[in-house]
Amino acid sequence: MNRLQKKTIAARTLGCKVNAYDTEATLSMFAAAGYTIVDFERGADVYIVNTCTVTAVSDRKSRQAIRRTARTANASNSIVVVMGCYSKNNADEVRDIEGVNIVIGMDERDKIVELVENYAGNTDTLAYISKDGRFLSQLISFSGTRASIKVQDGCDNYCAYCIIPHVRGCSTSRSPIEIVKEVQNLADHGCKEIVLTGISLDSYRFDDTVLSDIIRKVTVIDGVRRIRISSINPNGVTPALLAAFKDVPKLCPHVHLSLQSGCDKTLRAMNRHYTTEEYRRAVTSLRTVHPDMAVTTDIIVGFPGETDIDFEESLAFAKSIGFAAIHTFPFSPRKGTAAAEMPGKVKDSLKTKRVQEMLTLAERLKIDFINLNIGKTFPVLYEKQLKTGNYVGYTPNYLEVYLESDINLQYQILDTRIIGYSHASPPCKGIICQSNDIEKK
């Protein structure tokens, strides 16, 4: 007898925007098969945990999420599916976690509904498959303001610290026809903002089509009001991309430009294919074509061989660039990568100290960037209303702002003037703004 009666499904995602896209696409496939998507906390017949393995912390969080989910699911005789990078790289470990029923990697997710349906009638079966097939069926439905579209997967760079190329494989790009079709579908369902994402997004190439071409194809789709791109590398700041930022009004002036270290010696050890001077030129070019450009980044501290002088050089470089935001984390050795075997390990206590110093700088730079934007007016896309009554929205350069209104602003774009920044505790902490457009309604 089939275990599934109500056919409800819930999902939990760890990791990057690509993972978030994969989860949404997977849920859409289940919805098409008659499943009802519910909140994770509500209880479901099927639970999906989409895992991440980019750092040791990611591994630990993935294991914790799997165990918590399995305990919840076992109490109600539900099915637990574990997918994603951690399950691909550590399949045997995931299999050993009590309560896990189905294990897959990132590949062959197009068969996930079939796997669940088959497992529902055979409780003794544990499925594990891993084949190539990285792009899922297109999203069927959408609710909200913003959606990520995976246009590229995999990576050919093999940075010394990174496990992702070993897990996701070589770079591959999606057909422009499929991308446009999916974006049109999302726009038809009310999506206003599209985020083009990938593991190595700037390496997108399908025949003669490159990333800037995709941007131009998407911008003409009715209903799309904004386009964003996710993380790219400095060598991805090409003349064609700069021209898109200059010529395409819908392309938001926000680039997450991966740095990893502001020290040339460390960059070479990491096998990053640029220098700090080349990085600086990329940032200068972006800010030249768009003065409101927000540049955010990732920085690793405590890479093997990083001395105090190297770290100070990295810190000084980050300060000189003036990032809008910095995501920083300590180096974490990943088995199978070149960095895992490198000499010159940095003590954990010193990594922690360096992380804190970088976080302190990041907070100062964030406030500096906000101050640069006070007094300016931006078209803000409002996404949701808080319990306090304030609406939360985002400027094109990705500043999160708060606006008081008695009128429903959800999913609307309003010209909004930034008037200050509150350092008070949440929910009041944040960028405060005002909009004359509300008076016109």
C-alpha cells in the first residue's frame, strides 16, 4: 500500500543561490505531480533536505539538518530525501544517518518524483543514483517578487581550497531558449525581478552566446522589471558586461565580485587567476559605468601560509576598495583539494581573531556605503510587510530599506528617498526612507 496519502512536501535548503534555485525547481516538479507544498515546520509526507559542502561548517550544518529532519519525519512515517553537494560528496555518511530514505547528488533530479513515488510503495528500498543531468525542468509556478534562474552549473577553475568542481563537475551552460522560456513563465506569474545565477556564472557560454547576451535577451521580456547577476570573478568583468550595465536600465548596479584574498601571494597559492591590481581595475570599471554600483565580496582568512603581514595586506586592500558588504569566513580544509595538503596551517584561534577583524571592517564599510546613498532616491521593490507594519524592500544596488505605510506596498516598485540609518535594535535597525509616491495613491 502506498505510504503517501495527502501528498504534501516540504523542503529545507542550505548553501548558495544555486541550491535555492534547485530546491524551487524540485518543488515545482512535485507540485506538477499533485503534491501540495507546505512549510517545513507544519509537517509533510515528504521532506527534502538540499545540502551544501563548501566548508566544514556547511558539512556540519547539513548533517544537523538531516538528523533533525529525520527525527521529525520518523515520528509521522514520512519520507526523507537528501540531495545536493554534501550528499554527492559524502553519500555513505548520509546513508548511515538513521531515518534517511533516499539519497541523491545534484544530478538526475529530474527523476526525483519517480524515486519518491516508488519508494512510497517499498519501504525497504534506499535509492542512490548519480549521473550527469544538471539542469532541472523549468519552474512551473512562482509567488513573490524575485526568482533565481540557474543558467550555468559546474566550474573549471579548481581553486586550491574549493571542493565544488569535484562535486558539480565541469562548467556547462543552459540553452538561451530554455532560459528565456523559464523567465517568461515567471514573469507571467508576477515575478518582477530575475537573478541570473550559476556556480561560475561568468563562464556562461552556449555556442556564441555569453552572459551579457542572456541579460539582453531577458530584458525585453514583458513583466521583468529588474535583472540581477549573482557572483562573478574579476575576469568576468568584460567590455560586453560593462556595456550591458551601461545600456540596460533593468540591470541592477550590484555585483558580487569574488575576491577571497587581498594579498597577491595568497591569491597565487589559492590558484586564483587574477592579481589585486586586476581586481581593482575591474571594480573601477564597474563604478565608472554606474556610479551607484554596489560591490560585495567573499574573503577567506587563515589560508595555509597566510602570515600576519599577508592578512594585514588583505585587510588594507579590502578597506581601499570600499565594499558594500563582505562575507568572510575562516579557511576550512576540504579533503580532495590541493589546499588540504598545504603546509603552514594557521591556528584556529588566529583564524577566529582575523575573522573578527575582517567583520569589524565589513561593518564600517557597510555604514560608509549607506552614508553615500543617504539623500538619493531609488526605485525600491517592496517584498513583504513586517509585523511592525513596515515594508521591506530593496534598491537596485541592493540596500535593504524600511518604509512605513498604511497602504499595501507588497510587490510594488516606488521611488523612495533614503533619509537615514537607525542603529537601534531590530526591528527598527536599518535604512529608513520615505516615498512621495504613497501620497499619490
